[in-house]
Amino acid sequence: MVVAALTTYPVKSFAGVEVDEARVEEVGLQGDRRWAVVDLDGNQVTAREEHALLGLRAEPAGDGIRLLAPGATTLDVVAPRDAPPVAVSFSGQDRARPAGAEADAWLSDRIGRPLRLVWQDDETRRPVRPEMGGRDGDRNSLSDAAPLHVTSESSLGRLNDWLLETATDRGEQPAPSLGHDRWRPNVVVAGGEPFAEDTWGSVRIGDVPFRATMICDRCVMTTIDRTDLRSAKEPIRTLARHRRWDGATWFGIRLTPVLPLAGAATVRVGDPVVAC
């Protein structure tokens, strides 16, 4: 097995940025999900409720990010290292640093309601929760459950076969095959049997060791079409026919780096993936 693709998501729920290589930190790939959107009360806002977030992009830019959207002026936002923290309601983290009024206005104008952009600074220590497979010392960015999310080409291929079967059985027009962007993984793996990742305990990507923390339970985010940002029944409807247990549907796995990381821990497209 090898790494087929690497993606970081500088702002949680924004579109991703494909990269050829990425440095691995204790909270995941460098720059991944260190920024997020909250409402004026500090409650997390994601694409689950605001689908339009998926149509926005953020790219690394110096000591911060560049915000981009169709028809909008780009905006460079510097990491607000000296801004007084504000209250937020992320699990395991109750403070983050606000990006500032200009970034908030750019974001609010795109989504159509007052929102704030916040940043997880280097001093924040957000644990990976024990019920998500975390151990003492495991740390996370602002991602949902663990530092790294992995999907496989073989598993997605099997799911696309199931989707075609479902459409045929129901007399429906088959939809185009799904891409990995529906799942928002950091790492796409090529090779191996479908859903073999369910059984992984430890994984080495290139020279970097990881521990599997959990299989991913999937939510309505996967049902949002990335072209028109509308929701549909698939793939959850079909996934539930084949991959439902414990009251949830499952696809992909989450990993956390094995600490301490040695030297320049970097993963690259083409790196071998060895699991056991």
C-alpha cells in the first residue's frame, strides 16, 4: 500500500488543499484544522448546518492563511498570536484566539449571518478523548476526533459498486461515482483489500508511526454534493445497508501519531503504508 493523496484543511469545514508532502505534528498534519468557525456565542459552526462553508477555501500564507471564495476579494489573515482568547465550545477546548473583525466580516458576508473565525494557538492542548481511542498525552487540532483521517481507494471503490447496485435495485438513475472529497480525509491509501483498514492497530506511513484510534462514524456531511452543495440520501442510505452497527454508519479510520515524534516527521505522496 502507498499514499495516493494528502490533503490538509486549514479551516475546519472549508474545502481542502492537496499537498505533495506534509510535516506531522502531535496534533496532525501541519496547518490542518487549526482554524474554525463559531457563532457570536462561541458555538462551533460547521458545514453540517452551513453547507456554504464547503465552497470556501483557505490556503497557507506566511504566518497565517489566505481566504478565498468565488467572486470574493481574497483576504490574508495573520495568526492572531496576541489576541485575547475568546470563549468557544469545542470538546476539550474552551478558548481560542479570534482572527479579528476583517476576517469575521469576510466570513459573515459569505455565509449570510454573523460568524467569527478563530485560531487554535500553539499553547492550546486539546486531548483526544478516551472514548475516541485517546491515551494520555494524545493531542488534537480542531478536528472532530483524532489528528489524522484516512480512507482507502479500494474501500471507496467497493462503496461506489454498492451505490450502483442500490440505484439499479430501486430503478433510479445512477449518480456519478463519489470521490474522496465526500469524506474529507487527510490521507488516501492505494492498495489493499476493501475495508482492511477496519482491522489496523498500528500504521507506519513512510517513517512516521501512528496508532489507529477508531473507525469513523459518518454524518450528514457526506451527503452534501460538492458541486451544488445540496443534500441527498446517499451515500449514507447505501452505507447503512452494508456498514451499520452500534447505531452508526462507518467509513475510514482515524489515527494519532505515536509520540514522541523523532526528527523531521514528514509524510509524502508515494510513501509506503505498512499496517498491522
